[in-house]
Amino acid sequence: MTSKPQVAASYARVSTDKQRRDSISLDEQESRMLQYAQQQDILVPEEYRFREAASGLKSERIEYDKIRRLIQEQRIDVLIIYSSDRHTRDAVHGKIFRAELRRSKAQLHIVTEGGQADIMSAQGEFMNTLKDAFNQYWLNKILETTQEKKKFYSEQGIPFVQGHTPFGYRRIGKQMTAQAEVVEEQAAIVRRMFQWADEGLGIYAISRLLEGTPTPGDIKHNTRQIRAAGNWSLQTVYRILRNEVYTGTHYIHRDETRDADSGSRERVLLPKEQWKAIHVPAIIERAQWERVQVRLEEGRQARPRYHAKYEYLLARRIRCGKCGYVMAGLPQKSFRQGVAYKRLYYRCSTHNTRGASAAPPCGSRMFLVLETDSIVWETLKQVLLDPRSFISYMQSVQEQQHTEYAKLEQQAEVISELIDQHYTELETLTEELGSVTNRQGPVATTIRKRMETIEEAIERLTIERNRYLQRVSHRIVTDSDIRSIEELSKQVHHLLIDANFETKRRLIEALDWRFTLLEQNGEYRVTIHWYDWEMNIKVPR
């Protein structure tokens, strides 16, 4: 009787465009993994073949998180990866991933290392941790060398070492001989823009005057560009008018990366006096630039409140169900019996060729505001007038969430077990250090270094565990949330019958409801989001 083949998931990962082109591409990784699986008589279903572009320093990745769920649910026997650095480049994350595999009695196979990796024994875990640490060291060394080289050039006054060269300039020469040069054709456009702004024209008027003129995207042949050639976005015009580089001063070292309280890294803008200035050829006079900044600031202060002119009940709280981009209000002029009036719609921002979206139009339909707002308000009113059925629904969602987040809690438990193991090892090392006679000798020094490594690992693991627990506590519907609906219902009951727009809007903000609009098979639907639960309602047409 033939034995049932093992079921596996394969995972291919790249983090840069260069890796996509080289031999370590996603296609090459997957091909090698499937070839290995066939040789080992391991079944890799098509739906279990995962690939993504993500940093190996991240513990949470969209595709790998799907594999972690399969591991938790014990739906796979084997995880196949191309090489250890495709799995992770972080020693602590590697500990967590392997602990999850061990708990589910799943194997780890690494193609470049000849097959099944030892993740069960103490020696095997030690060797895997060393590989993860080396992978992390090697990546950090590459990044460090690159950043040091760029920093050195910047400190020597070489402009535009990092990022794109601003519109109006180009970088000529290489390394220490590089310098900024004005591109006169582009500089003439910049001068016209500042002249118009100095004369009092607004961003929109300037963008209209520039129609047909080559944009920065046209000149750089931007492959992600979605606008027709010569079509200037408001954001592009605004960024150019705000850029101080055109006065002859290019600033570097404007921000720095710091450790956030959550354990992640974040970029923080530094005070301007800490920025480093590099001289470049000026395109406009500083006095003109400063006058334009005053006008831009005055315009910003005088700008009316977003959507103040028209009543959009769901404004700034809606996304397109087709592409995930934000949706915005769109007034359109219509005629009825020869009389003009405004008809309001919600439309996906990818349709707006002047918007900031980098995606092509998704093709989603527009939603009529009158119908959409009406059904949402009726739903909200029913919730607050008679919250019992809604609370019953929330309680059922709460039960579903507890089941869902039990998986996150399991991941937190895995990390807690690792922390306990490290504390046990730390106690053993503390006892060994106490028995060492020569506290300055090589044995004591080795023990102390090992203790420092373990303490660092415990700190990192604790941060990871807290992140999982924080996700559960912040997103799950609590008993307190349910009581808040009851209390809000009592407080606003008398306002619901003849509520005006402002009252309706304040109630939506008080509930913190979010919305997704999607047309599918001729049906228009609104999904109401509150925490992690969803309520789908049909928009009558």
C-alpha cells in the first residue's frame, strides 16, 4: 500500500527589482522548489504556491501570513523555501517561524541546503539561528555600505545623491566629480509657474495654463504614469512651488530613522536648523520664492472646509470595493425640464486623472449620493432607535472574532514559550557565572556575552508578542463597545427623527463607521465597517 504523499507549501520571496531580474527571481525560485518537491514525492497544490516582494526583515508579510495560518491549522506537512535568507533575515523572527512549525509538527525543507532542515534539536536550532543572524548581518552590511557611500558624497557637497533629481535639473559627472546642472527647457517652465503664482494665480489655474507642456513624468518616461502627456496634476504644481531647491539650496539629512514604541522603525523629520544645505544653481530668486510661499499659505488658510459646499454624509470615510482606493464626492451638473441642478456622486479617486493616485482607473461605477446616504442613515437610525437586534448581531461577530483572534493568541503563545526558554537558559548561565572563580577570564567573558545576546532576544520577542496581543485588543469588539451603543442610543434617541445633516455626520463620527462601496452584477452595495465586523446593505436603484 502506497503511503499518502506529504502536502507542502512553497514560498518564494524577493525584496528588490534587481533580484527579480537576476537568477534569484520568483520564477527561478518556484521552479527549483517544485522540481525539488517532485524529486521528493511531495505534493505542492497550486493554491499553496506563495510568492511575494517583501523585506526579509519583516515578520508580517501578506503571503507568508497565509502560510502561517496553514501551519496553525495543520493543513500542510512541509514548508519548502529556496534558501534560508528567502525565509527570513532576522534571527528573532526565524525563532518564531520555526517554533510555529515545531508546534504543528511540520517540516522545513531548504532547497539550496539539500533538503530537510533540523528544526527539532537544540543543535539544529542553534545552527539555524546562526544562519539567520549571518543573513541579517550581510544585509545590514550591504545597506550600511550603500548608505555610508551616499552619506560621504553628500557630505562632500555632491547634490542629488539620493532620490530623484528635481524637475529643472540634471546630475552630470560621476562620484566626486558629479554636480547639478540646470536644464534650461525645464527651468523655463519652473520660472513661468513661479511668475504666475507671484501674480496671484492659484494652483488650479496654473495647472490649466500648463496643459500641453511636458510634465516631470513625461520627461522621465514614468512607466506608472496614468495621465495623458501634458496633463499636470495639482499635486505636481504644488510640490514644485513649495520646493526650496529652486532658490539654489538643496537640503539633505532632513529626517532620520528611529525605533518606535511598537518596535518598528519610523522616519522622523528633524528641525530645519539640523538640515545640511548643498549649493546648486538657482533657477529663481529667493525673494520671489518667499512671496509665493506666503500666497500658498494664505490660500491654504482661506480654503473652505472639505466638502463644506455640498453634503456628503460618508465623506472621507469611504473606499472603493474594487481597487481599495479612497472614494470622493463628485458634483455633476444635470438638467430637468430645462432647469440646471447639481447631482452628487461618490466616485473612486482612480478615475480622477488630476488626483494623486498612481493606479489606473479601476472602472468602478459611481454611487448616487442621495440613495447611498439615505440607506446608510436608515441603517444607522435603526441601530440607534432599537439597538437590540444590532447588539445581537455584534455579539455573534464577537464570537467569530474570538475564534479568529485565537490564532493570533496562539502565535503569542509560541513567542511566550520561546521567552520562557530563554529565561531558563539565562538562569542557568547566571548560575554558571556565579561559579566561575575568575570573573575577568575568558570563560566569564563568554558567558556574559551569551547572556547579553539572550537578553536582547527576550526584549525583541517581548515586543513581537505585545504586537500580536495589541492587534487583538484593538480590533476585537468588546463588551464595553456593545454597552457604548446602548448608551449612545439613549442619548441621541430624541435627535433621530428630524436630524439635520450635521447631526447625522456627528453620529457617524461618534460610531466611527467606515464604508466600502462596490457595484457587482448590477447591484450596488455598501459595506459598513466597525472594528472587524462588516454589515452589507443593498442600495436601492
